[in-house]
Amino acid sequence: MIEVSVQSLAFDRKSNTPVVILKDTASDRVLPIWIGPGEASAIAMQMGGITFQRPLTHDLLVSIVGGLGGTLQRVLITRVQNSTYFAELIIDRDGQLISVDARPSDSIAIALRAEARIYADEALLESAAEVIDAGQEGGAEDEDESTMSGEALEEHLRGLRPEDLGRFES
């Protein structure tokens, strides 16, 4: 597993869907994941430091885990199957690790609130790099072959569909 962080949120205009961009903390590799607008909003609010008087759903879940004596240790984004990503919340309760199946978008929103680390499977990052590299072929001649500027990546992501990332299956 490779540690990643939330680099940014983008909007895929072709599918009218928000995209969370996760970045490998040790390299320039990125993993785009298409998410719902509610989860995108929850991630954006947390990244922007926006708080509310009453807890929202992801805040509530962090409070429940804590109230039951647990702490979110980490989030694992484990695989993609039929264009659907899978994640696990790893909760420590009295030294016992509990794995809870969850959507990556919710998991990321919760991890940001709990200040927990996020990890992605190496194969997901490798596959994303292949898709992005394939998108660069025949692109602008001034782009370096091994890197893609933020603007070029954003433009490339606009042209992708969630189905394009279904090739990540192993």
C-alpha cells in the first residue's frame, strides 16, 4: 500500500461528476476517483476548514467511532471492480483492528476529519499512470513525456469517463 493525500477536487464536465485527485506522497503519481457531489462537498468543506454547529454525517461517524472507544487508524483504497472502487476503514479499538467496508469517497471524508492516513493499492496507482500516459500520446508536443502539468492533467481528466478506469481490475 502506498500513502496518498488529497491533492485536489476537480469536476469532470463530460460526466458532470466530481473527481477527487489522490497523490502519492512519495512521487508525482495520482489516482483520480469519481465521487458523488455530497461526498465532494464533505471533502471540500473539511479541506476548507468549514465547520458547522451541528455534526454532519461524516463528523457524526468520527464521533461514534470515538464514543465507542475506537480510533480510525487508516483508510485503505484496495481495488476497483466493474468501475467501482472499494475501501476499508481500519479502526483500532483496545488494540483490536477492525476492518469496515466503505466507499472511498466516504472514507476520504472521514479520514480527513479523523486526521488518519490514506493508502492506495500500488496496482491502482500504476494503472492510473498508464491511463494518464496513454492520454498523453499524441498530445501537446511541449509536454515532457514523463510528467503532466496540473493543467494538462485536469484537461486529460475532463476527457476520461469512470468506465475508462475500469481497466484497473486485477
